[in-house]
Amino acid sequence: VRVYVLYVLGALSAAGEIFIAEVGQKVRLGCGVSSYRRSLEYEGLVVSCTGELAKRTSVRHVNLEISGVRETDAGKFTCLADKTSKEHSLVVVSVSVSVAPSAVLQLGSEATLQCDVKGLDEGYEVKWKSPNAGLPEGTSTTQLKPVTSLHDGTWQCVITYGSNQISESLTIKVKGNTHVLGMKTLIYLCDQNKKRGVWCTAMDDPLGISCWMWLAMGVCCLFGILLMLCVMVCVNVFCKGDKQRPLERNSSNLYV
């Protein structure tokens, strides 16, 4: 079994298979055949001429394993099993966030999502899909300005090349002055006997008070108003009853 490392240039083979790997991880490249009798050869991959890639590769049955994947490993490679040639491509994807620590963002701050793709020719499309369906899709470079609780969750970097689609995920944690990140509470505000639904999030409130607090305050105010009305009605009834009693006494004295 021989592993060749050399420069190979060319377009992506339509019949080949696309393998995806993230920088620093291990990837297993399939040959496209189930077995071989005499020889198995891997050729290709755009790397330096020093043979550095050979130190990070090993052959497992008919598969080629590469550990510690680097961006320079991306490219086209050919597997030759008993003179049967199979051409494939390795795509190395790097997903990064421009803040430190990379996975933690502060509520109200600014950040940039960057999805770098190595190993594909021109004609591919890169999009960021947010964890919240209400947010629009972003390009390979997406700005979060400002960072809100809606940005909290797992983002997907989706790469589309013809009929092939691959994706890499990135989990973002948003911290800030809110009890429940991404919480949405539907609050009804009564205005002239008409109900109007309002979605409230942490960024909608300049005082940093959560929606549950606003709802609790509203319920307390409503309870207080109802209590005051009950007290006023009771006082009014008591006063009317007290005024009628002297009249009844005077009328009884006249007829005795």
C-alpha cells in the first residue's frame, strides 16, 4: 500500500464523493471500493512537497485516515485499487467567531460570524442559518449587531455546491441581564376595549426587566385597581344605608 503526496489541480469530479472535515479533527476518506486484491494507492491532496501529510495519514482497510486536518489538506485526491481509479474531493471547513472566548457573547455587544471553506472550486454558496427561524439567513461573513438573546443557540454554516450540501455547526452562548435567554412572552395591552398582542424580549426593555416581571407588575396593578373599586362600592353602600336609618326613626315617632 502506497500513499502519494503531490500537487494535483483540476475541477471537482462530478462522479466523485465529497468528504468534509473541520480543522484539527480526524477524517476518514473512502476509496469507493469495498475491497482490493493486489494494490491500493492514494494520490493527490494539495500539500507541501515535504511529505508532512504522510506523517498524519494511515490506511485502514480501504480507507485513508488523516489526523489533525489542516486547511492545506483540502483538494482533490484519487484512489487506485487494482487499477480501478476513483476520484474524490476533501473539503476543509473552518468556522470561527470574532470574539474571545469564541462561543460566549455579551448581550448588546457586536460580533462577526465567519465561515471559511477550503477545497471547493468557484460556484459554491455559503450561508449562515440562525437557531431562530425569525432571523434572516446570512452570508459567509455575518455580523451580529447588536447581539440579542435571539442569537443564542446552535448556528449552521451550510455550503451548497451543485446538488451537494454540507454543513458545520457552531454553538453560541449569549450572556446578559435576562433571566431566560431567548424568552418570549405575549403580553396583551388593553386600549379602548381592543387587545393588541406585543412580543417582548430582553432587548425590547431598556430597563433590563424581563417580560415575566412586567407581567407580574401588570397583574398586581390590576388587582390593586379591583380592590380599590370593591372598597369604594362597599363604602358607598354603607353610607346609603346609614342615611336611611334616621328617616325610619323619625317616621316611627310620628305615628306612636
